[in-house]
Amino acid sequence: MTDMILERRHPEASTLPRIECAQLPTPVEPLERLGAEIDIPRLFVKRDDQSGTLYGGNKVRKLEFLLGDALDEGHREVWTIGGIGSHHVLATCIYARQQGLEPSALHFPQLVTDHVLDNLRALSTTRPDLTLVGNKAQIPVEVLRTKVREWLARGPDVYYIPGGGSSAMGALGYVNGALELAAQIEAGEMPEPDYIFAAAGTCGTIAGLTLGCRLANLDTQPVGVRVLDRVLSNSATIIKLCRQMASLLREHGVEDVPSIGPSDFELLHDYLGDAYGVPTEAGRRAIQLADTHEDLTLEPTYTGKAFAGMMDMREALDLERATVLYWHTLSGVDLSDRIANADVGANLPDEYRKFFD
């Protein structure tokens, strides 16, 4: 069941379209052993890895609103974009099928790892309609061409979900997430954090947390660790999303929505490494530390880099004296059965065979 704190605190927001596919609230837990190891003694984790039963992570909160909007508008197909190992594409296709919607995606290549191949295997079980482009540089042209082609072929039946689910509608899931955190603080489950650290890809998570913290009157600074190219992941994008979310909330009757500026969040730019999806040494170290000292699984594309950024800011932000919340955005759902039952030859286009060769 979904605990919709946004509607509880602002009943007028109940007019927002939404489905229930998340398991909320997600727990907050202390990371005592890991915090002691990295000299951040008051370290906590928000377990969004437990946000869903079919698939977890940060995409599920966004998809509650996005798929709700698609169904509310009468669409029969959803269409999105991401790398071949994209967690967003996988989560979108899984939950779209659950809701009776046809999933489609535009894919671009990324570094092929075992994790990426497993995500592709899991994706194949949703029988998606996939289009593969040669590289990320082709995306703007291919997106336009494909969107026009889809619209001409299927008309109003296609609902477009941007990469990472990071539209104003999708990012509302993390406004609700921040209000959920505020309720957990009020209930004594953890002290109010000075900082929230999370991976920043297409910026919907950080934007939602930033607006949500201000809406909840939390004196907390969200800190995004950039894991995507700067042209797509930047402060201007976060501020734009916050403004669009504020307008959307006001349209649905929510008053006194705060204005967001650059001082309301921080974005760290030094942890991407060579490219999207390419592991870094700092990220590998973070993954090993989390695995050794806590029951916390990180991966090299998003969460390992985000955790590495947090560790690196210990002195700059005096985290040794602060209360710090790491918002865990990786799915913790076991996909082994789905992967074992995958038939990539039958359910992925022929051009995907090269990734498995």
C-alpha cells in the first residue's frame, strides 16, 4: 500500500492522477557500523530499495504519478528513453505491463557489464518495443524522429515519459518522499538530517526532495552527486523542475508552494568519472565498504558514485558533526527468477544480440 503523505497534508492534491504500485513509507535506518568506518557517525539510510515488490528504487515513486497520468488521459502505450542497462526503462516497462499498458523505449548503448546484461534479460520479459540508436550523440534527432513516427502511427495512444521519469509529474513522487521523511522525523524514527545525499542523473529525485523539504519546513540541504553528463544533469534543470512542480501543485489547489533557488540544494560534479556507466575507483571503494560493514548493496553507475561523493564531503561539510541521510535509490528486488526465465532471442530485437556476444 502507498502512504500518500502529500494528500494527507494537502487534501486538495488528491486530484492529481496516481496509481498505487509502491510500498510506502520506506524505512529509515541507522548505518552505525558503516558510519563509524567512514567517520560520519550519525549516518542514516532511506531504504527506497524497498519501494516496490516487482521492482524497487527511486523510479517507483515517479511511476505512480506518471502511469496514473497516462491512464487518466486514456493512453494505451508508454514510451521512454535510457541506456541499455537503464533501471528507469526496466522499471517503467515492468509497471506499465502491470497496469495493462504497452511499453516502448529508445535505447542508447553504454558500457556492457554483467549488471547491464542482467537488466536487459529482465527487460526482455516485459516484451517491450525497443529502438536502439548508435550513440548518445544521435539521441536528440532520433527522439524527435521516433516521437513523430509514434504519434503519426498511434496518435493519442502514446504517453511519453522522459529519461529517469524526470518530468514535473514524475518528480512529485519525491515531493511526497520528502513529506514522508518529515512524518518519520515527527514520529521519532530519526532526527532531522542536516544533509540528504542521493545520486543525481536526470535530476527528478533531487528536485522533488528539494521542493519537498521546503514544503515540509525541513532545514535540510539535499546534495545531489552527478552521475550523468552535465548537459543533462545541472542546477538549471533542478530549478526548472521545481518551478514546474510548483505550478502543477498550484493548479491542483496547493497554496503557499515555496520558490526554489540555487541555495536550496547542492550538486557535486566530480564523481561521474570517464562517462555514464563507467565505474570509478572511488565508487568501487564505496561499494566494498557498504558490502563489508552493512547490509547495503551499491552499484557502480549511480549509488556507488553517490556514496563516494558523500564520503568525500566529510571534511568540507563537517559531516563528522552532522546528521546525514543517504537516500538509497537502487532496487533491492530479486530479479533472478525473471532473469532465469528470459528469452532475449525471442523478446529483444536482433540488433541486441551483439551485447550478449
